[in-house]
Amino acid sequence: MKLMNKIIYYLPRVLSALLVLFFGIFILEGFAPAHIFLTLVILGIAVIAWRWPAIGGWLLILLGIFFGWFFHPLWPNGFIIGGFALFTGVLFLLPKRKL
């Protein structure tokens, strides 16, 4: 049972780090200020989520909804990126209870 609690605790943190790394890769494409700003915003949300999981979870859910709306003409891209952020946000909001 302790293993499941550890998985529920660490999985959203690992996924949020992967989300930051995913957007960080776009910085290597070119030093566009928009890419740097977006990566820093996502990094800030990830840090907030690590410190305050409830607030960070809701911010990640809002980020997922934003990406789904922003990439609406390219719906598969918005669904994949937004869905990943939504899933991570929901994992941060899972209640802390003994399994």
C-alpha cells in the first residue's frame, strides 16, 4: 500500500517536469521570446504545483484548457498537449488518503 501512495505522490511531479522539459526543447529551436516566456510560465506553474498541489493542480487544468482552446484549429496538437496538462493537474488534485 505504501508503494501506491508513493506512485500517486511522485507521478504528477515527474509528469510536470516532463511538461517543462517538453516546452524547454522549443527554446533550442530558436531564442524566441514567446518560447522562453511560455516555458517560464509552465516552470512557475510546476513549482507552484510542487509546493501547493491543490493550487498548482488547478493551474495545470486551466493550462490544459487554454492549450485545447489555443490549438483549436489543430485539434490533435491541442488535445495531446492540453490533455497531458489536464491529466497532470488532476493527479495533483487526487486526495491524500490511505489506499
